[in-house]
Amino acid sequence: MTQEYDLIVVGGGPAGSTAATAVALRGHRVLLLERETFPRYQIGESLLPATVHGLCRILGVADEVQQAGFTLKRGGTLRWGRDPEPWQFSFAMTPRVPEPTATAFQVERSRFDEILLRGARRAGAEVREGSTVRRVVADEERVRGVEFTDADGNARTAYARYVIDASGNTSRIHTGVGGGRVYSDFFRNLAVFGYFAGGARLPEPNSGNIFCAAFDAGWLWYIPLRDDLTSVGAVISPEHTGAVQRDARGAWRDMIEACPEVSRLVAGVPEATEAPYDQVRVRRDWSYWKQSFWKPGMALVGDAACFVDPVLSSGVHLATYGALLAARSVNAALDGSVPEERGFAEFEARYRREYRVFYEFLIAFYDMERNEDSYFWSAKKITKVDLGEAAAFAELAGGLVSRDSAVVRTEWHTAAAQLDGAVGELAVSDGRMNPLLSAPVVGETFRTGNDLQEQALYGGPLDDPGPAAPDGLAVTPDGLSWVKV
């Protein structure tokens, strides 16, 4: 059985739902194929304001997210860097964005992802759960569709002008675009995580903040999901793989005990027993990117395209932002307002830039931690970044500016010094100005998020950052397509 669409989206997580909704809202025929049946468990529970107040508003699901009862997140609290005491940052980074939108949420991804998937269906996308994509259909010119197995076990083929792979880091079809993945040696870690049935909370008004604490073996996250549910995970070096494989739960508890700031918060608190939070899970936490994010007829978004260390809670933002960029390119090509190649070049340039700024921020952020006696942290210095990785990163950023590996490392050192100095000023700040804003690396990292919120609130950024290239494209007022400038 064959069917024809304008767009086929593979994967129903936040990236897939975003792409499907954004194209369906323009009246195009969209098929979304998801191998699982929602709701389903997923990690990545801490969101950024750009997702909550920018992306969700553009997709038409902001009210449903606001009313879901998720834990309010005003920023982050960290025990990280030269100050032995925890420090905090607030999302209230620009006076132009109203105070209620200078917040985010800690979410149970099973519920949040289902809200987005339902939104795609309401927007007009045909959503098929329990459908596994086996391969893409392509010829010498372009990708033409996919072959998949539906929920009843029937083999089907669907054709479309475009395919977007949003099927995550386990994608079966990403190799058709840009070859293999370029893995970072610097951000090649291991994550082991589980849940507690409650736990202490930080003092108000920051009780909903994510708390990240560096310790000898790596760092821990502490995310308050509900009054009776807390996500706790350790990001550690691969040298602990053996211990984790032998006893994941025991290794997880050992890591928590090794970090006094977190162990105090869960002292006497039982582990969660409700499914799916009763398990201790282990995942490779390896950052990577594809050498190319698109080819004629197909684009990669979310973890199918790239992944970066989760300490900044950037996962859902990068995934949904990349999906929105791809959807703009699809919409512009389908309505004939922008040629396909030009629209997807804009998608790739902006997506590469967003990945680059988060990667550079995280390089600087890791470099801040002072623990020379720790194997983990002594290896997380800019001076330890392999020249080959720096060169590969320079190539990643090459679509925006011409840089070699030596220039890249110099820029990283500058960013690390700026960030370290700004964090040091937090302790003496009078609260009226956010010292972090003085660090260009911070402004660059959150610029796109601020623009996305302003797009949703006002129909466009208040300060136009300009196109990603001299002949770049602007965004339509609804945020769903490109327009020539």
C-alpha cells in the first residue's frame, strides 16, 4: 500500500511533533510515524524558556503546557567553579521579555511529549503510533519516502516531497545524510540516573530550580519533578563503565553519596517505586554532530542530527529549534516562496550556529571547575581538547566563518575567562543587574532563545540579529516559514 504526502516525519518526540505541527499548520499533508505508543518514558526533563514560551506558543500548545501542573523553574542553582558555595542564575535576562515568560518547567517527558504529539494531530498531521520505519526510499536525485511497518505488522510505503528524521540517537536512517557522526572525545561521558520519591527542595523562590553539583567523579543533576518525585543522575567518565555494568543501582547510590550537596537532599528519602521511575538507567552521554544535516528530500533534526552534554538543559531546545528550522524550509519550498536549496542552507547554517554556541559555552563551563586532583576534571580543560576535535569543530562552524583549530582554542580560552569572571561577580552583585550578561558567551548562547520568545510574543525579534548569511532569509511573523529579505 502506498500513500503520498508533502512531509513524512520519522519520530514523535518533541522534534518530530514540532516539525509535523509547523508544517500541518500551513495546510500541508503530513504523516508522522512513531515506533512506540504514547505516553512513553524519556529522559531530558528540564526545559528552557525558549521552548515553553517561544516554541510552544508558535505551535499552539502553550496553554496546555501551562495548565499541566509542571514544576516551575526560574533558573538554575550550581555548585560549580571556584566558589565552594552554590550560586544561582535567573532566566530573567532581558527586560523586554515579560516576567511570567522568564521561567521554564521541569517536566515528566511522558506527559510533555504527549501534549506535543496531540498538538500535531490537532493541527492536521496524520499520526501513526506503533509504526517502525525500516528504510528510506530514494533515487539518484533525492529521498522520495519511507518504508515502514504499521501497528498491525503490515509493510507499507509512503511517499512525500520531504522526509524529516527526528527518530533520535538510535535512528536507523540518519546515515543517508552526511555519512557517520563526528564524536567529541571531550564530551564522551556516561550517565547513570534514577528517581527518588520526593526529596528536599531549595529555598524559595528557587525551589523548582535544577541543581547541578560538581564532585570528584563528575557532576550530578537534581531535578524536582513533583513533590513526590525527583530525578537524580550522575554524569561520569567511561572509566566507571565496569562498575555501572556490574551494579548500576549501587554505582548510582555511590555517586550520590560522594556528593554531599546532593546526598543531603535525599537523606532518608526512599527511591521511587512507581513505574517507569522505579528503574536505574544507564546511557552513553557522548556529544556528536553530523557533517551535514540535510540532502535533497531529507533533513535530520534532534538527536538524529546532533547531541551535546546536558548540563545546560539544552536538549529539548536544540531538538525543537532544529525541527522548527527544518519545517520553515519545507513550508517555504512547498509554497514556492524560497527555493529548496536556499531554504535548507538557511536551516543548516542556523542549526549549526545554535549547536556551536552551546558547545562553546559548555567547553567554557567545564573549564571553570577547579579540581586538579580529579581525573575527570583534570581532563576537562581546554588545554586537553584534542587538536583533531578542535579542527573538526572548526569545520562544523565553517559554514558561518572561516576558522582553524588554533583560533577555535583561543576563542574557547577567552570565553572561559569571561564566564569565570562573570560567575565570580554573582556573589557581590546587588541583584539589579545580572553579571552573567557581561559575558559575550552567555549572550550568544541565549540569543536565539530570546529571539524565539520575542517571535512568539511580538511576531519577531525586537532587535533583528540579521540573517545567518549575507543573502540570508527572514522569518515570517507566524514563525513557520522563511521569506526573502
